[in-house]
Amino acid sequence: QHYLDRIKRIDPQLNSYVTVTEEIALAQAKIADERLASGDSNPLCGIPIAHKDIFCTEGVRTSCGSKMLDNFVPPYNATVVENYLDAGAVMLGKVNMDEFAMGSSNETSYYGPVKNPWDTRCVPGGSSGGSAASVAAMLAAGATATDTGGSIRQPASHCGLTGIKPTYGRASRYGMIAFASSLDQAGVLTRSAKDAAIMMNSLISFDQKDSTSVDVAKEDYLQNLETSVEGITIGVPKEYFGDGLKIETAALVQEAIDQYEKMGAKIKEISLPHSSLAVPAYYVIAPAECSANLSRFDGVRYGYRCENPKDLEDLYKRSRGEAFGEEVKRRILVGTYALSAGYFDAYYNKAQQVRRLIKQDFDEAFKDVDVIMGPTCTSPAFKFDSKGSDPVAMYLEDIYTIATNLAGLPGLSIPCGLVDNKPVGLQIIGPAFAEGKLLNIAHQFQ
Ligand code: GLN
């Protein structure tokens, strides 16, 4: 009730929720009370959380931030949602996001932009902007989110939160509306590394319903949080401190790394030579996959259908034309072009080759270091409308986060200070399945 009241009072200024599920929340809270009374010891039992509106929720509208799915009520729960139900967590509602998770500012949502609680003239980051703003403003104790190219870590950086994207395949994608299937991964946004560890314990599961889910033994992410960082080797890629990084951001990230050195970590300069190719490769691969994934929204099977179609072609054209926003259309066009017969080798195959090189850079680096540290973003949160008209400027927001998705690796962002009174994040990247180590290292900083 406390959280519901707070949402009513504060969310009109932030717009972080698309749907508040008051009745469901109170019913689930009641069940949690009973479970707690009978000795349930799951730390998430009774904890109020929000789900990004990309996760299917049985009987509750799941819009994906799009007019296309404004009327879509799924008949089933995403595995991630089901996992939190099992843990006894309470769903407060569904939170806002960039349309189909395409964006870095939450300005592309059909339900309007989300504001950054630190400065409401600024964006919260995206695409998981609603998840980040709701947690930062204490309108949820934690939130689920997704990261295809940075959508958990970048909003974590802009809202002063901990955000973790697990290794590709670690969390189930079943019931998570697809954007770019080879990159999409579910994760969480929380107020501390310990909260993230608690949420991760329920998020992670092997799922036969997701063909890329990996059957690797589950660990208890709370277990090693207190391990000292003494003796670990931290790699600092020189490419992450080049042009475009704001001097004040670089200084705070450097200070954080120095702090780890004081705690006994060894710092080593490394190189990820293909870093500059990550954004261009991503903006071929992600649109290509999205153009295929979004072909299912045809006005027939799901969601929006135009009025009085003349014939089938008119139904397709107008349903898609009227319900998709500009950024989604741009990606579908770019992706369809990149996949078309004459261009497939020149664009899509080339981008996949570059992706392999990026992955090899990380493989090489992790022969010598335990984790990699650098900035999450170049600068703190920017003002509304400052990048919205320039897609390339917006695409560069993820310059430090995208390579991790291309390589399938886990990445995390924690707050490391303020620039112009706004938070900035330290990014920690690990080898595959090193989520526990990332959370441990993050916890030692806080
Ligand atoms: N900002 C990137 C994009 O627009 C990443 C989005 C994401 O991670 N979902 O594609």
C-alpha cells in the first residue's frame, strides 16, 4: 500500500508506469503475508517490484511501449514473471520503455517519455527508462529490465542505480517480446548490488521453452558478496577512454578504479582493438533481427488493426503504418534492406564477421584479467529532445555497452559519483557466467 500510494502521488511527474496493477498487488501481498507467517524465508517474499512492459503478464496488458500492442493482453506469463511469482514478490505494475526496446532515452514510447527523478528536464536513459525511474524514485523496490545493447546499464548509469545484464542465455527469453533475439537478455535494476543479487537469484533459471537458455548450474549470488577484491586483476581498455568521453566522467571512473587498486586489486591497461566497430555492427545486426521479429505484427494475429481495410495488403500496410512509431519503422527499413538478396553479404554477413572479432578481443583480454572496467556512458543524463532528432547521436549513447551484447557477456553498472549533480556509472564486464563475481566486486565498492 505504501508503494501504491507513492506511485499515485509521485508518478504523474515521472510517467514511469504504463499500468499499475493495484488489485493484483494487494492480493499478492496478502498471499505473501501468509507465506511469511508460515515461515517462508525467500528474501523476495512480499517485496514490491515492477516489470518492464516487455514481459508478458497473464491477464495484464503488455504493450512493449507501442500502440501496436496497446490492446494486447497475454494469456500467459513470461518465465521471468513466473519466477518472481514463485519467489513471492509482489507485482506493482508494468513500467514504461522505449517502443519495442528501441532507444536510449525513453522518448520513443507510445505512452510518452519517462522523466529522470534526479532532474526531470533530463531523460532517464532507455530503453528500460521506466524500470530505472521507478526504482530511483522508490516507486518499486526493484525492477526487471532488458538489455539488447545497453538498455539496463545505460539507464542504471543515468539514474544512479545498479543494473546487471547477465550472460546471453542465462535468463529465459520466453514471454519476453523479441527485439533482436541473438542480443536480447533479461536483467534487473536495483538500488544496490546486494538487491541485484537477491533479484538475480530468482531471475536466473534454465528454461526448456527458450532454445538458447543455457543449462549451467545456478549459483547463490548472495553467497560471495563479501569476498575481498584483493589480488584480482582489473583490465582497463584504452579504447574506452578516448574522444567523446566527458572529462568529468572519465575522472570519476578513474577514481573508482583507483579505489579498487587501494583495496588490493591489480590494474592493467588492455586493448579491445575492434571497439570502434561495435556500434556499426550492432546497427546492422539488431535492425536485421528486429525486421524479422516484428513481421509477426501484421494486424491479423496480435494487437492493432486498422479500420475498414480495403483488402489484405491494405490491412498489412495501414495496421503497421498506423501503429509503429518512427524509430521502429526506421529499424525495420534498415534491417529489411540489410537482409535483402543483393546486400546480405555486404552488410549482414560482414557485421557477423565483425561480431566474431569483437568477441575474440574479449577472449584475449580475459586470458590476463578477471574483469574489465570502464565508463558505462560518455556523460550523465541529457536533456529531452537534445538527441531525438539525430538517430546517430542517440546510437552513440551505447558506445561502451554494445560490445558486451555482441559478445554475449555479462555486464553491470554501478553509480560512481555525480557530474553536474547527476549520477554516472562505472561499468564492470566479466567473462561468460561471471555474474557472481561482478556482483561481488560491485558490492565491495558500495
Ligand atoms: N539503445 C540501443 C538501441 O536502441 C539498445 C536498446 C536495448 O538495449 N534494448 O537499440
